[in-house]
Amino acid sequence: MTASGITASAIKAKAREIGFDACGIAPAAAHRELRFFREWIDRGYDGEMAYLRRSVDRRADVRHVLPSARSVIVTATNYNTDRGYSTECADPMRAQVARYAWGDDYHDVIGARMETLLAWMRERSPETFDARVYVDTGPVQERVYAQHAGIGWIGKNSCVIHPTIGSWIFLAEIICSLPLEIDAPSLDQCGTCTLCLEACPTQAIVAPGVLDSTRCISYLTIEKRGDIPESLHAAIGSHVYGCDVCQEVCPWNAVALHSGDPAWQPRSTWDRVDLLTLSRRTDDELAEALRGSAMRRAKAQGLRRNVVIALRNAEAPEQRRG
Ligand code: B12
Ligand code: SF4
């Protein structure tokens, strides 16, 4: 029992009851790994994601976001559903959409679940406390805190890998002023494996754990506005929104568990859809299909740009290989 009256184990049990697949607690500290963020920005690996560059100082320590912070409660949610991997699909006309975006927008779904957990904590706590909830929405290096909360280690593809769930997980956190019992950090279990570095179609993983966003298909198809550099078009293949290749080849995802959560089940518009069908959708139809989906980030216009590149790749397969 802490001074606040809520135990770490009670919070974890509640998190499980709400639907989270894992929960751990990290100290609210300026962990050593956070220092790499500034160097990553200095190397220009952030591309046009100006919001990252603007928040370099705040991201160096979670206490810059909440000065009274003592603990970071990190949750992980498995979003893997029962569909094959893009690396197993030989059809160049099949549109490849990143797994995380097939269902409902995780910001909304997980945000609501985190608020439920926080409301329960406030109800249980005999004293008031400060807290902030983030789901990919704040100036917080979620992977670093997840590793220190014992959720999983940061793999060579830079994703957090949970030892039994794999890396198909959303991360979210409650930063709070309660002095909760902390977990042991996860230990690196990648070993000598380099499959993700070798499989990346654009060689975006420039060193173990270091990703150059300006080459990453996920960045190019989701975050990048305007034109995508022509030199990268062929390698994009049929990826029209995001990319999962470096996770699909990861041995820790070879037998990844499936989630039965209705929130993550593929919406019909994106489920095994082909490029021609997508290209024939009107802007209104696309906008409707993007409603309530994490894919609305790319907007209909961005999606259309990506479909045009993928269609060209499908029509000229010899160039795709070149
Ligand atoms: C910007 C961003 C991106 C960028 C950059 C990704 C990247 N690898 O850096 C782009 C657009 C490319 C991207 C892509 C994807 N993303 Co993203 N993204 C983010 C975001 C908003 C910030 C990440 C960031 O700051 N990156 C910069 C790097 C430098 O910082 P970092 O990720 O914290 O990495 C730290 C550690 O790697 C640490 N470190 C630890 N050990 C070591 C060891 C060495 C040797 C080194 C050098 C460094 C190091 O250094 C860094 C901090 O200083 C986070 C949410 C968040 N607020 O954290 C989601 C997040 C990382 N993304 C997520 C997802 C799901 C994806 C995609 C799978 C989506 C898709 N399918 O298209 C891909 C995965 C691509 C990949 N291999 O990373 C999830 C990851 C879940 C997980 N299992 O790890 C997050 C956590 C969102 C969430 N809440 O669930 N993303
Ligand atoms: S998401 Fe795709 S393009 Fe980005 S690093 Fe992984 S394999 Fe490479």
C-alpha cells in the first residue's frame, strides 16, 4: 500500500478488467535512453514532423510535462487481428494498409479506457493527485517509458516487443504524482537477429533501433505532405497507408496472439481491398470511410496520392524489382 492508498497491483488488476493486455509502472525520470532523441532530431530523421522538433526539451523528461510526476503507468493493447501479413501477399494489386489502422481510431478507444482507469484511481485515492493521460498524443517518449515499465524491450526495428504478445500493441500512459511501486525494466531479447534491418524495403533502419523517418514508408504515406521523392516510389510497392514489414518479419510476431476486441476488427472498406477499388472511390466515400478511423490522419488526398504510386508500381512490376 502506498501513502495514497492505491497499490500498483490493484491498478494493474483494474487495467486488465478494463481490457488492457499489459500494464506496468515506470519511474517518472529522465531515463538515459531519452538523450538519444535530440541526436535523432539533429540528424534530420524527423523529416517534416515539426511537432517533434518543437518539443525536444519537454520530451527529455516526463516531469517537464507534469512537474509533480513520480510514476508513469503504461498500458499495452494488442491490436493484432486474424489476417495474413503483407510479406505473405504476392498480389501487387492488393492495397496494403497498416494493421493498426484497420479498426476504430485507437486514440478515441484507448483514450476513453485510460480515462476510466484514471477515474477509478481518483475514486479510490484518499488524497487528490495530479495526472495526465496520453495515447500517442503528448510530448512523451512512450517506448522508453514502456521499456522501463517492463512492458517489453525496444527492438532493432525500434518497436516495443512484449515477450508473449509481440509488437502489435498500442501504448498509452497515465503520468501521475503518486509514488507507486515500480516494475523492473525489460531486457533486450533481440539477440543477434537482424531480419527487420534486412527486410525494410527502403533501408530506413539505419542502425539497430535507429529509424530514419524520411525513408520510412510509414512516414512517407501517412505523415509526409505533398510529393513523395520519386527515388522511393518503387520501394513503396503496394503500401497505401503505413507499413508493417519490419514487424511482420520479426520472430517475436511469428505466432502473435489475436485480439477479439471488436474495436480492432478490420472495417470492410480496408479489408483485403484492391488498388482499383480504392482508386474508384469518390472523395466523399473515402472521407466517410476515414471517419472514426486512425487513417483520417492521411486524409483522402494523401490516400489518393499513395494509391496512384501503388497502381503505377503494380502496372510496372519489373521496375518495382529494379
Ligand atoms: C514519430 C512517430 C513515428 C515516426 C517515427 C518512428 C520511429 N521509429 O521513431 C513514424 C511516422 C515513422 C512512425 C511509424 C510507426 N509508428 Co509511430 N510513433 C511516433 C511517435 C509519435 C513518436 C516516436 C518518436 O519520437 N520517435 C523518435 C525516436 C528517436 O524516439 P523513440 O521512438 O521514443 O525511441 C527511443 C528509443 O528508441 C531510444 N533508445 C532506446 N534504446 C536505444 C538503443 C540505441 C542503440 C539507440 C540508438 C536508441 C535507443 O531512443 C529514443 C528516445 O531517445 C510515437 C508515440 C510517442 N509519443 O512516443 C508513435 C509510436 C512509436 N508509433 C507506433 C506505431 C504503431 C507505428 C507504426 C507501427 C505504424 C505503421 N504500421 O505504419 C510504424 C512503425 C515504424 C517503426 N519501425 O518504428 C506505436 C509503437 C508501438 C510499439 N509496439 O512500439 C507508438 C508508440 C504509438 C502508440 N502510442 O502506440 N511513428
Ligand atoms: S515500417 Fe516499413 S519502411 Fe518503415 S522501417 Fe519498418 S519496414 Fe522500413
